[in-house]
Amino acid sequence: REPSNVKDEL
Amino acid sequence: MNIFRLAGDMTHLISVLVLLLKIYATKSCSGISLKTQELYAMVFLARYLDLFSDFISLYNTVMKLVFIGSSLAIVWCMRYHRVVRRSYDRELDTFRYWILVGACFTLALVLHEKFSFQEVFWAFSIYLEAVAILPQLVLLQRSGNVDNLTGQYVFFLGAYRAFYILNWIYRYLTEPRFTRWISCVSGLVQTALYADFFYYYFISWKNNAKLQLPA
């Protein structure tokens, strides 16, 4: 998992 | 998800509910900038293009739908609702917001994480959100008097931004690879725009007086 590429914020 | 992020999302949700409550209960949108609301609708539509392609969590999906739906509903009410639209301060809400849209889109074409349709629109939405409150702040400044619900609406929006900054600090310290500079820098700019409003909000709160912005 690449945390910096996942747009997990709204 | 950390506590700051949750607090940010909840204050964001409360701000939308306060605005819907104001429009529904008073059947009036006086003091609310239609331009800011249209910019927010654009922000959510541009940012949540990933709604159907990337599933993150049920929470994320539901919140995205709520933000898109509520922003479109508010714009619709202010433009077309038989009663509500009469109270719109058209002559005070003259901010040339297409300049903001153009500038943000140009910036997104230059500064993005990846040159793809979704990523450019994502960056565009981040830049546009940072400045979307400007027509609203100008409208409040021009009308001078701010009713309670409108003041609380802007207050909760500002609180949402402040919590997101704490969220990024927390993530930066706890997640080894958390570096989202586009969000963070834009978020700082956005929060700074509220500084003046917060100052007068706290003064009026301390003195237990009606919120008034200096001309």
C-alpha cells in the first residue's frame, strides 16, 4: 500500500 | 482515521447542516453567497470523480455523496426555490468568481501529482476549495450584520479546516510516508483566510454581542 497515493481524505 | 480527521469531518458536516437548517427554518438565504455555494459544488464534483472507481470505505463513500448532494441542493434552493431565492443578496454577491475557477484550473494544469484527468481535477478541487470561501467573506463584510446561523456556518467551516491541519501534523508524525504537499499548503492558505473572521467571531462571543464585521 502506498499511503501517499491513496486519496483517503474528503 | 485519527481523532482530528474525524473532528474535521464532523465540523464540516455540522456546517452543512447549520446552513440547511438556516435555509429550511427561516426560508431565507440572506447573508449566504450563492457564488461560494456554487464553488463548493464544483469542488466536490471535481474531487469525487473517484467515487465509483476507488472504494476506500463506506464512510468515505457516504460522506462524498452527502457533500455532493447537499451542495447541489443548496445551490438549487438559492437559485430556484420560489420563496428562498427572494432573500438572496444578489447585489452584494458580485465577486468575479470565474477568475478563481480559471486561476485554480491553470494552477492544477501546472502543479499536480500526476498528469491524468482525475489527478488534475483533484488538484483543481483542492486549490478551488482553498479560495471558495472568499465570495462568502466579502458578502459578510459588505452586509456588516451577520445573523447567528450564518456566523456559525462560517465558524464551523473554519473549524473543519483547523482540524484538518492538526490531522496532517498527526499523520506526518505517525505515517512514515505521509507527504501530501498540495493538500497541506492549500489547507494552510485556506485556514489563513478565516483568521480575520475568527478574530471578530471570538470578540463577539466574548462580549456576548452580535457578530459584526468592520466595514
